[in-house]
Amino acid sequence: MVPMSDHTTRAHWDHIFATRSEHERSWTQDAPTPSLERIARCAHDLAAPIIDIGGGASRLVDHLVQAGHTDVTVLDIAPAALREGAARLGDHAGVQWVSTDLLEWQPPRKYGVWHDRAVFHFLTDEADQARYAALAREAVALGGHLVMATFAPDGPTACSGLAVQRWSADQLAHQFANGFEVVEHASLVHRTPGGADQSFTWVTLRRSSARP
């Protein structure tokens, strides 16, 4: 990927959300079942804080609220995505909307679940990948979980005009080995609204003690 400034990246994603309808975006899921199933296996306490990384317009937050979760944060670089999600959900006291570049974010608290469906694979620079892992290690409480989905080794090589890095479960386990241990992993196919199939790698990792 060509290095981009935060302003350029934000403008890119704002343009995507402003010019494409929900079902013109390849990642759209009316019912984000794989995410919900994995979060349910991690977050037995409905008051446990959950953060959805890159989930601005995703319907995951709607389902979490409907399931009774009372502390959900949605973080996205694109203000347009967050406005869409907030407008759809309405004024709900249990949801916080955070507009920022993740790699420049300072976690203000600990979370029980960090969820990321299709953000990490956009980080193709090793320094950015290391920064992401350090942020997750800082933000996820001991015993908490990181639920992640990336394009699989046989998945797309680009998305929305940007290159991606594809990951296997073993590669993700190695990337997050300092501070996390694998609980489960799976290979799943996402059918886009346009009818294309995309291979994803899913991992759930538990926050454990970091290596010295």
C-alpha cells in the first residue's frame, strides 16, 4: 500500500461511505452472525465493555444492544461511517462513538472484548502491525478477548482501492503471541452483497501475560 497521511486515509474512507450505499459495500452483513457468536462465547457479562474497531456503519452494534450489552464503543476513522451508524441506532446511552485513526488512539480504559472484522488486514506495514498489537495488548483486560477476522491466504489481495495483507490463523497467532493465546480459529467464506465469495480467517485470542 502507498503510505498515506491520516487526513488522506480519513478522506478515502469518508468518500467510500458517502458515495456507496450500504449494500454496495462488500463487507456489509445484515446479520453479523460470526462476530455475534464469538462475542457471545467471550462476553458472558452483559456489562463487560466491548469495542468494535472499524465498525462505524456496521450493524454489529445494533445486535449487541438488542442482546442487552450495555457498554459498547464503536471506533472508526471515517466520520461518515459513524454518522450513519449513530443515525440508524438513535440516541443510546450505552454506545460511545469514537472518530479517530486507530494507530494514533490512546486507549482510555480496558475492554473485555476487542472486535475487529476486516481492519487489521489493511495494515501492510510491519511497524503499523506492531503498533496495532501493542494497542490491543494495552486495551484488552487480562482474561479479556480479541476477536479478529482478516482476509485469508486465498482471499482478496485488495479492497476498496487499497492493498491488504492476507493472514492465516498461525500467522495471526504469531503476530499476537506477546500477550495473547489462541482460543479458537476458523476459516469462513463471506458472501458479499454483490454475490462474490471472500475467504476470511477468524481467530479468538485471550489476553494473557505479556512476554518479558
